Amino acid sequence: MKIEIKIEGENIGEIIREVSKIIESNREEMRKLIKFFAHETMEAIDDKKILDRGADLYVKLNRAINWKYRQEK
């Protein structure tokens, strides 16, 4: 699929209508594309949550080790 967009003195309303026609005529492909982006977005959000949780656990573990070490001194 090739999309070529030129905005040289064109009416923005007409451009939107043309893009709408392209989307309407390719509904299944658009649905697949949206699902793909949604899936990738959810994975990125989950990755960030996991990294944040891992960092939080690391800090807590480090503090606990330091506290235990001070108690033994």
C-alpha cells in the first residue's frame, strides 16, 4: 500500500475526506494495524511497570542488607 500526501493549496476538509475513504476501504487492515499498536503499547507499559517494580525491590533489598550489616557490627 502506498500513501502519498501533498498539501499544496488543498482544502484540509477534502484531505480528511480522502483519508477517511482510504480508511473505510481498508477496514480490516486498519483493524489489524490498531490491534498491533495496542498490543505493542501494552507491552511497553508492562515493561515499564516491571522495570519500576524491579528497581523498587532492588532498593528495598539493598536497604535491608545495609541495615542487617549495621546490626551485625
